[in-house]
Amino acid sequence: MMNRDPIFKNVMALVLMSSLLACGEKEAPPEEQLRPVRFVTAAAGDGTRSRSFSGVSKSKTESRTSFKVAGTVTSVPVQIGQRLSAGDVIAELDRATYELQAQQAQAALVEAQANNRRAAANYERTKGLYANDNASLNDLESSRAEAESAEAMVEAAEKSLQIARLNVSYTRLTADTDCSIASLDVEVNENVAAGEQVAVVSCGDEFEVTMDLPESLIANIELGTAATIKFGALPNATFSGEVSELAVASAAGTAGFPVVIRVLDASSALRSGLAADVTFHFDANDMAGTFVLPVSAVVNGTDGTYVFIAEPSADGEATVRRRAVDLGELTQQGIEVVDGVDDGDRVITAGISVIRDGQRVLLAADK
């Protein structure tokens, strides 16, 4: 035991010295890593608000054509988009049945005319006999009634023949004026009813856009209200328009009010059925000073609606401040903030899910 005491004391001394040295070396705290955030600088609005709505173009003079008689389609010599002149054939029906009816009507007229001549001759003969006291008054009245009836039958037969001939002509559907085919709804050998739509034709170069407006905005629209129109098929063109028709009641089964916008700029590129984007610029002086922010900048939490403001400090750093806001309407440009944001505030738009009030952040480029 006595021989091991010096060794034990030396080991313990080394351990104690190492511990003292370790305690004397304090570790430096890790450097804080600041999170970068993106922001927009709030700028007050100019007192106007824009609203865009979807619509569909159509020719101002558009007709839905149909046959006046029923039958089987035998010919459709046109194609969609084809230009037609007045009198050009759009479609034809099998006319055999109607031609037979016209022949029957013609035969009935010939028979009625023969009966009329016979009745008229009998009446003339009876009048002579009555003048010579060889026929009674009843005979005279009877022959006159037969003559008048035969004459009426001729007129009726003539009308029937006219109707039969019209039905024959109705088996050809023709263009009334110069136009173009917007759509075709029948094919050869298809049976169609009288009045059933066969084709839609567009006449003239004037176009309009039909659309529905929500009830919240219909009060701000009147006849002549200006609008800007863009068509998806014509991305590089912008057209001017104005309200030409305005419904006084909502469309059945919807909350929208039908509105028609007349396109003021004539263009040969326009067609019926084009998807349109109609923009109105509403006067909003009562909301001048409203800020429009990206939707991503607004947090709608259980404890209210708020945004994060970055208060700049030195070297591109900032301190995050949470601020409650009051919202207006959702627009095409973003969401309106009517209270809680001041002109020039840096409103954080990206990274808001991982920041907190009072946190220090790095400011990225203004977006």
C-alpha cells in the first residue's frame, strides 16, 4: 500500500489539473443564423379598382336556322366557318313526300274546278227555267248554293296547293343574307323535326360578349359602361367595349345578372365562341388609400387576421412585427387591406409560416 500511494497521488493530480484546464476554456456561443424573407413595399391605391370576368363572344347578328317542315336530311353542302351568300343552300330534306302531297293537291284543285264549272252551268240553266216558270224558287236557291259551294271548294283547293308547294320549298334551307356558318347540328340521313336547330349563322362583322355579373357589382354597371376585352385566342390584342344590354333580373338558377358587352373594335380575327376576359374599372374613391397585397402575405389565424411587417435595421437586417389588419375584397391583383398597413411598410410575403413576432431576419430583394 505504501508503494502505491505516490503513483495514486500523481494520477489524481493529473486528473484534477485536466479538469481545471477544461473548466477554464469556455466555448464560444454559436453565431445566430438569420432567416431571409421576401417582402413588398406597401403603396396606396389610386382610387380605382379593376374586376375581370369571363365571357363568350358571339356575332351581334346571329341566327339559329331550322326547317319549317320535318323530314330526313339528304344534303349538308356547307362546313363550319364557310362564308355564304344570300340564297346559298345550308341543308336539304327528302322532298319526295311533299312533292306527292303537292300532286295530290293539284289533282284536288282540278276536280274542284270541274265541279265548279258544272255547278255554275246548272245554276245558269236553272235561272232560265225559273224565268220561264219551269223551275221552282227552291230549285233556283238550291242550284245557287251548289254553285257557291263549288266555288269555295276551288278556293280551298288552291290554298291547299299553295301550302303543299310551300312545303316542298321548305325542304331547302337557304341563307337569307351574306353570312358564315358558326355551327352545324345535323348530319345526312338524320331525321329532324320542324323548328329543330340545324345551324347557327353569323352575319356581319360586329361582335359582342355575353357574361354574368355578380349581384354585388351589378349596381355599379349601367348602359354604356366602358370595359376592356381580351380573348385567349388573340393574346396580343386588346379590344374596347361598352355595355349594350343589362338584365334587370338574375338568370334562372344562378345569382348572376346577364350582361352583353359590345365590341367597339372591328376585327376579321374575331369569331363566335371565343373565350373572353372582360375587365371593368370601378370608381373606388371611398376606398382611396387601400393597399392591395399578395394573398400569401395575409395570415388568417384563429386569433384574427394579420400580416408581418419587417422593420429595417442596419446591414440589411430587420425585426419582424406582427400587425392585425382589416381586409376588403379579393381582386385580380391581390387582396385589399383597408386598415393596419401604412404607406411604405415592408410587408413580408414569403417565409411567414416560420417567423414570429420580434424575430430578427434578413431582407431579401423587394418583390
